[in-house]
Amino acid sequence: MADNPDPRPAQVPIIPVSDSPHAPFIFYEWAPAFGFTNGIVNLTLAANRSHIGKDGAALNEQVVVAHLRGNVQAALSLRDSVNKALLLAAPTPEGKTN
């Protein structure tokens, strides 16, 4: 039996992040392209754009809104954050409340 059944640290270290009031918000609807080259993970994010064409017809097109690039550790951090955000968005099972 282990001496410490709860191996979690008493306090999680907090890494300060400065916030810029001009950092962009990126809205995307899918990630159509991805890759890995020379140690860099790359993702392309896209969204749908609707507009009126030259002939007056409504057009819908997919446009690239961001190119994400980072090393493996950055990609793992991004994946971990996305997984945690999806967990927050997951429906909770209905059942007896305390």
C-alpha cells in the first residue's frame, strides 16, 4: 500500500499570463488542414462566410481565419485545454441531486 494514497500536489503551480487588450478573438467552424514538419505542429482554422456576389446572388464560402503553429509541447497544451473545455460543455447525467 502506498504511503500517500492521494498523489496530487497540495497546490498546483500558477503560471502568470499577461493579457493584452488587443489580442484577437478567433472564431472558427472547422480545422480543414493539419500537419507536422520539422518539429512544428500546424493547424489551419476556417469559417463560413456569406456575402452577396457581383451578380447579386448570395454566396457561401469557406475562408481561412488562422494558421496555428507550435512545437509539440504547445500542441499538447492546446489539446489538453480543448479537452477540458469540451468536458465543461458536456451534458451532465440527470439523476438524484443531493
